[in-house]
Amino acid sequence: MAKSTKKLKLPLVYAPLGWVLSWAAGALGALVFRRTWMALRGEQDAPDALDRDRGWGEVLLAAAVQGAVFAVVRSAVDRTGATAIERSTGVWPVPQKGGRD
């Protein structure tokens, strides 16, 4: 009986922690992307979609790299947080199967 109560309350407890983890993933993703772009192109700033002086290829490459980096970092941080919750409570933090997207 206690386990079912724990399963009902855990998503509510995990929500603020999930928000903090998402914020941290965004900050970490930005840092990783800046370093990745510096390694790829040797430039401090990646081109913006509205940067008139950059070509289509450069802008789309930056967007693709940024998307990939953010997806990997977000997944790694989410998975680490969920695994830590499961290890400490014995319950996976989200009741439904499947992804959030």
C-alpha cells in the first residue's frame, strides 16, 4: 500500500527537481555548444539565422550542431536525474512509459 502512495506523490516531488535539472541542462548545453563551435570553426560565436554576413550552410550547420548538443545534454541530465531518483526511492519518477516529446 505504501508503494502505491509513493508512486502517486513522486511525480509531484520530481516536477521542481526536473525543472532545476532542465535549467542546468540548458546552461550546460550552451557551454558545450560554445566549446564545440570553437573546436569546429575556431570562432567565439556561432552564426545567427538572421546574420546577413553568413551563408546558408554555415547557419544551418550551427543550428544542426546546436540541436544535437542540446538534445544529448538534455537526455543525459534527465536520465541521470531519473536514475538518481530511482536509486534513492526505488520508484521511477514518471509513471507513464515513453518520452516527453
